[in-house]
Amino acid sequence: MASDRQYLEFIMDQLSPLGDVSYRAMMGEYILYYRGKIVGGIYDDRFLVKPTASARKLMPEAAEELPYEGASPMLLVSDVDDREFLADLLNEMYGELPAPKKKKPGR
């Protein structure tokens, strides 16, 4: 099931105070980037983030869910209405996320 574009737009609006948040569409879903690093995505109209230590600390009760079959589990962000919480979450996660992979020449 593909995610609804309206849900993506809602999440992007909630994250807009952070400034450098972007997304990339992929097979009906959306990968979310913060300052160039992948933080998570929108999968089946759910906002899921990578299970970093800081994300687990800020959301100790968060359910682990699969974004799609065969993927690694991610954490479900249930409090998507709280902009301040979302900003804190992404800012705390940022230092734990891997740097973007370098693109191969010719691509």
C-alpha cells in the first residue's frame, strides 16, 4: 500500500521549523532526510525513524515496525502532532546517523 501524499505533506509541514528536511519518493513511499542524512521515512502512512539510541531514549514505548517486507525494523513515531518533540527527535538522532554515501563517478 502506498502512502498518501497528504500525510507526507503533513509530516513535512510538522518538520518545517528544522529547515533542512527533504524527501525522495521511492516505490510509493518516501525516504526522509535531515541535513543530508536519512532519518527515516513515510511507509504506509506511518512516520518511521531509524532505531538510534537517542530515538529509543526519547520514545521508550515506541513500537518497532517494518517499513516493508524484508526491511530492518524502525521505530514508529506516534506523536506527530508535537512539532517541538519532532524537532528534538531529529536533532538528537542526527549525530548518530551515518554520513551520506558518496555517489560513484558517472552517476
